[in-house]
Amino acid sequence: MFYWLTELSDKVSFFNVFRYITFRTGGAIVTALVFVFLFGGPIIDMLRLRQGKGQPIRTDGPQSHLISKKGTPTMGGLMILSGMLVSTLLWANPSNPYVWIVLGVTLSFGLIGFYDDYLKVTKQSANNGFSGRTRLAAETLIAVIACVAIAYLGKGPIATSLVFPFFKDAVFNLGIFFVLFGAFVIVGAGNAVNLTDGLDGLAIVPVMIAAASFGMISYLAGNLVFADYLQIRYVAGTGELAVLCGALIGASLGFLWFNAPPASIFMGDTGSLALGGMLGAIAVATKHEIVLGIIGGLFVLEAVSVIVQVVSFKLTGKRVFKMAPIHHHYEQMGWTEPQIVIRFWIVAVVLALAGLASLKLR
């Protein structure tokens, strides 16, 4: 909305500042942060009133959770998504198609997560949510549509190509299979963040770190001069996604205020699926899918730990970890919740720096 003020820049030169993505990204951060601060408390009160007993806790999980986290409301993703949406609509360029594609993925995944949270709360069971296959099918359909749109917007073979980091000319054209690969990235990112969201503050800070990293990547990939200097693939229009990343950072900071231990509210599938899907969609749009695997390596680790645990138990009847996802494994080993959360944050920062290094090391 504010972007339209640039049309008045001929009469009032000040309005020219709204052309700059960096300025609007800063505005998006502040707007989303203030929105969540102002409305976070009322949202929590409303959810607590409507949910009664709050989010059901896994009975097979750490026993401390049954006591300390019982009765805490969930669906805190509504807080994040509302702040991010309002901020994006105010500060992003509404004529940019990438903005609407990523917003579409984010809100659609959020709706799926909301329905899953709703079923769990109403049935008061952590295992009686949305059918796994149905949920996965819905996520895949949304991701495929988004990837088709992204491929359509692209120019030349690069639109359907996979770009490898750390190498100048390592580009592999996937053709029609790009849609399937991109959908895998988006769905995988959404579910990986979902699996990470198990401790107070554990998922939201790595999400912010990844959002900040991809805000920078989006800005650079969407700028012809910077992309040429860094020898990364230029994707016209993706610079605007930095504004969405800014909105996500601001909304997440506000949510962390309420989610810090002991949490007043949980993100729930409403938030984790949406935020993971958003990061995946941005990675596909900017041609940095593999870099997402590095920057979001913590999410990958959490997802892989679950896969390894399930496969091992089905094939051998034995468990590799004391409990999966892996953050629960460390709980069972005696690590305190703050120790796990802060150490995982450190890992997320290191991985983000490694991912960003790929922009220059080619």
C-alpha cells in the first residue's frame, strides 16, 4: 500500500524513499513487531478462553512436559501470520507476483496447520489431528501450484534449473521435474520446521535467522548489479521478497516475547507449517534450494532424526535415539530445556553463516 506513494514522488520528493526495498523491509519489521506486541495479549486471552485445556501434550514424551506445559494454548501462529500479513500488505509492492505466490503458500499451509491444531484441541489428543496422508497431499498440491507459477515467471532455462552453491557454473536443468523438486523443498521445509517446534523458543529463533538470511539472499538475487558481482543467478522481482522476510522477522520477534520460557502460547502447526512453507517457497523462487538445506540445517537434522528413528524401528525393532525428534533425545539424556534451546540456536547461527558464505565462495 505504501509503495503506491511513489507515484507522488514527482510532487513530493520524500515519497521516493518508498521505492527502496531496504527502507520498506525496515518498515515491515517494525510494523509487524508493533502489531504483535499490541494484539498478542488479546489473541492469547481469546485462544485460552476458547481452547480450555489448551494444547494436548504427548503422553510418551518427557514427563516434565505433562506438568510444565499442560494447559498452554496453541495456534500462536495466528499471531505471527496476522502480523506478517498486515505488514506485508502495507509495505510490499502489490504488483509483484512473487509476493502473492509466497503469501499464498504461507497462508494455505497455515490454514492446514490451523485445522490440524483445531482437531487436536477439540479431541484433546496430540495424535488425533489431520490425517497424515491427507495433509501431505494438500501441502503437495499447494506447493506444485506455487512451483508451476514460479517456473512460469522465470526466464529461460534457469527458471527450471537447480543451482549448486560454491560453484560458478554448476547448473542442472531439471525441466518438468523442477516442479516436483520445488514442491518437495516447500513441503519438506514446512514439515521440518513443524518437527522442530517442540520446546519453548526452539523453532522461532532459527526461523528468524533463516528469514534474515533469505531476506539478504532475496535482495541480492533480485538486484542485477549485486547478482553479477557475486556470480549468483539473477531472478528479476525476487528482491521484493526481502520485505516479506522483514515482516516475518518482526512478527516472530513479537511472538518470541510471549513464547519465551515459560511459554504463554505455543506456535502450533498453524505457525510452524506456514513459516517452513514460506522459507521453502522463497528458496525455490530465488534458486537457492540447496542453500536452504544449509541455512536450515537444524530443521533438516530434526526431520532426519525422525526418519532414521522410524526406519530403524521398523527394520530392526531398535531405536537409534532415546526419543525423536532429536531435541527430545537430548532431554532424555539430561540436558535442560534452556541448554537445548540455546545450543540449537548457536548451531542455527553457524549454519546460517555457512550458507551465506556460499554467496561469495564460488
